[in-house]
Amino acid sequence: MREVAELNGDGIAPELREAVRHLNEGLGSPVSFRPIDWSLERREAGDEAIDEGLEACRALGVAMKYPTVTETVSPNQVMRDRLDLAVIHRPCRTYPGVSKNYTGDIDIHVVRVATGGTYEDAGHRIGYHSAVSVRIMERAPVEHAAHFAFRLAEQHRRDVVSTSKYTIQRAADGLFEEIVAEVAQEYRNTRHRRELFDALLAKVIMMPDRFDVIVTPNEYGDFLSDMIYGLIGSIGLGASASYAFTASHQPSVGIFDPAGGTAPDIAGKGIANPSGAIEAYGFLLEFCGHRQLGRGVVDAVRDCIGAGERTGDLGGKLNTREFTEAVLRRAAPRV
């Protein structure tokens, strides 16, 4: 049984954690959890909490992270910096009967470079009228993201789109596209094309079924995945995975978390939608070698929602525990 770091956060985090633990137990405990208190109170009290969490992630190579409040320091940014997380993977797909914006099928994998872009530099003011920040693009994380995207395409689909503003940001985005094109030469059976980011946003809204795997620099991936969640119907349905890599572009550390936030307005009421956390747990199981079981968990979430077994935010009547039980009934292996 593989041990997993469990980074416990704020707001609805305890309820999401309870749902995942209940599901894990119901599936025969394929992993065990090492709990670490990452609540705002403990993180703001000193460096001990962050250090403990990062040490566990390095030692175990895998973590389940729950939503955290950011006050002075972003835990997500600290993890990216100190664990060398280079890629954020956000699978985005439709759930039957949820979206009012798009009624077709969406199944898009957004592969986001986790570092660089404009997010690395908060910038500084120049007098009263101006401000400046530096845009950064580094070869190593782009190579990791490109290899991850093409390997994902080889497993499930046959098309990779790289997107940026390469005609305007000729140095930074130009380097990004240059690196992706170089990596593409190693994957002869996978189609690759590049799209300008603004044009791609319009195309995804109009024709999302034409896209499979999209690889993109840091902030663009942030914008894009949230936009696709809007088409799907709820950011609370999203799950995210962040990876560090070996020199040969193999994932060495995996951090899995729901894409939604802490939702303090409903915390403690037992009505939080655990879909994103449960799907993140499914991806974690796949990373830990339980591929069939993990895929079964992810599919069970979609099947529940499609069958009308939903939490209140999606128009259903189930609370957090009842929805988790519904997922467990579908995900548990048949004997």
C-alpha cells in the first residue's frame, strides 16, 4: 500500500477530505494517508507547516491537496517553486445535463507550463503613471510540458495544439513554440499545430469538440481551463494535477487537488460538491499504479451526475456524504 501525503486546508477542505477517505476505505484502502495540517492558522504561525508538507511530498512522491486560503503566501506557488513542479494538467470534460452553455461533448486536456510567464514577477511601480513586470520563459519546464502533452496524446488521442501569442511576444512565446515544435519531431504519429491564443479562445467556445490536448504557457493555461469549466457548467467539477519530472521527462512527484476553492459560505454544512476532489483522487490512484480503479472512480463521478444523482449546486438533492456513497456504489469493483 502506497503512502500519500495529505495536505489538509481550509473552508470545505475537511468535508472533501472526509469524502475521499470514505471512498478510499470503501475501495479497500488502495492508498494510505499521512495527514498534515495546512490550515491557514498553522501556516501563518510559522514555516513548520509548509516545510513539513513539502518534505512529505518529496519523500512520498505523491500528495492529495485540499483547498487552502491564501493570505500572505500562496501554498500553491510555494509548492511549484520548491518542488520544481513544471506542469499543471487539467482534464476538462462535459457532464450530462449540467451545462446550459454547451450541450455537446467536451473532452479537452489542458497542459499548462506551471512556471514562468508573467506570474513569476509581480512587477513594480514606476512613479505614479507606470508599472513594469518581466515575462519569463524557460526551456526545461516547456520541454516537460511538451513531452507530457504528446505522451498524453499518444495514450488517448492523436492531436496536440500549442497556443500562445507568438506573433506579438516573439521572444518569450516564440521560444515556447520553438521548443514544442522540436519535441513534436519525436512523436511522429501525433499531429501538432499551433494556434494564436486569442483565436483559440473563440474556436474553443464555438467548436470545443475539435480540440484534444492543448499545451500552453502559464497564465494562458490558467485562463483557458477556467473558460472551459465555464462551458462545462461549474469550476467545482474540475480536478487538477501538478508534476515534477526527471531529466528524461518522467513524472517524479504528483500533487492532486480539486480546482475549486475553499467555499467558506457553505463550509461545515455538509453540502459541498466533492466531485473535483473525488476525481483528483481518481487521478492520484492512476499515478500510484491503480489505473483501472482510478479510471473507475473518475467515470463513476460522471455516471452519477448523468443519472441525476447530484449535489444541490448542480440541481440535485444529495449532500456530500450521499453523493460520495453514490460514487462508491459505481466505482467499487464487482466481485
